Amino acid sequence: MRLLGVRNEQARKFYETEALRGGWSVRQLDRQINSQFYERVALSRNKAAMLSKGQKTLPEDCLLPEEEIKDPLVLEFLGLKDEYSETDLEAALIHHLEAFLLELGADFCFIGRQKRLRIGDEWYRVDLLFFHRRLRCLVVIDLKIGKFTHADAGQMHLYLNYAREHWVHEGENPPVGLILCARKDDAVARYALDGLPNKVMAAEYRTALPDEKALAAEIERTRASLEERKRVARTSMGGKGKFIAKESAKRLSKAGGTQKQLKNPSRRRSAV
């Protein structure tokens, strides 16, 4: 989609080729287009050096887990009925692992299920364990058939602390936790997940595709809500502007009256 905004056809083909050759992220591609990389290469005397320089990754180009993990995930291929357990959900995901990987994204690699870990005298199990090639980190997935709670964040935090110490290999980034739940309250998720030393995210899943008419109606309601907010904002600003103008007029009127009195001191004395 970003390439469609490049009007010059030759430049668009150039960015497409270089992005494929260098494995650019969307952020890298955006930076190169905004910095007019194509034009700079065309004007450069040493084009090979410029192209090599363009393949280098800058700190601001680093991928974030939020950019690579979808929310929500659509899992209609599982064929689950209205009532199912977390065990049923996990079994269905493993049975349809290929489709699940396609929904997660191209860079997810499956490592295992029900991976055991012992902390103190207690044994725990991680539902699903993946590795993300571009993020270069483990992704621990915890399945929840109900609503996300703050306790889920604490449990995942426990798993990630253990994984970082015992499962992460040299050169890998710290593990990321994904709590896959049927429902979540955005406010609860924000207060439960923000500020944690480990990266923990909560994403919803859907076991059925939304009805087309219902989806269109929801989009229309959202659009109408946005338009109403804009209208209220304009009305509020208009009323505020009228109030300011009225107050300014009052101040100017008072100032004018004061100036007239200063110009006619005799009228002031007679009044006294």
C-alpha cells in the first residue's frame, strides 16, 4: 500500500526491488521513500555505495511486537461450536496448525505445545510456544476461552521470566507473551499490561467471520459517531469564539468610553 503513493513508476519499481532485495520492513521502506532515496541514488556518483548504505538498518527501523501480532485473530477454520474448552481450542489449533501459522503471519515458527516448566515446587505448562524470525524472539501463547483479566498478565509475566532465563539462546531478544482471549476490555488490558518489564500483549480471537451486513452497519455507526464528534467540536469552538468576540467587544466599548472621558474633563467635573 505504501508503494501506491509513489507516483513515479520508475521510483516505485526501484523501491519494490530494493525492499525485496534487502528485506526492508514497512518502517524502513517508509523512511527511504520520505528521504527520497531513489533520487539520491540517481544523483550519486557512487551508486553502489549508496545502495549498500540503503540496506543498513537504523535503530528507528526496528520492528515492534505490536506491528507483527494481529488483533483480533480470525480462527473460523477451527470449526468450533458455541461451547468448547481451552483444551478443545488448543487441539483444534494444532490440528489446523498450517492455517493458524498463516493467520499469525509468515515469520512465526512452531516450537511446541504444553511445554513444561518447574518453578519452586510447582509445575506449569505453556499452551503454545513459537519463535518469530524477524523479531528474533520466543513468543509464548496462553489460551483463554473467557475474558482477559489482570491475573492472566501476572501468569504470563511468570512464564516470560522463566523463559528468558532458561529457554532464550545467545543472540536472541527477550521473549514476548501473547494472551489469546475471547474478549478483552481495552482499559483493563492497558492498566494490566503497561509498564511491565516483560512485553506482554492481549489479543482477541474470532471463531467465525463477522456477518457482512453487521460489519457494514458497525462501520456506518462508527463513521456517524466520528462525524457527530466533529460536529460537537465545531459547535463548541464556535460558541467559544462568539463568547470571546462578545467579551472583546465589551472591553473595547469600555476602553472607548474611558478615552472619551479623558478627552472631555469638563464633562467629568460637571458630573461630579
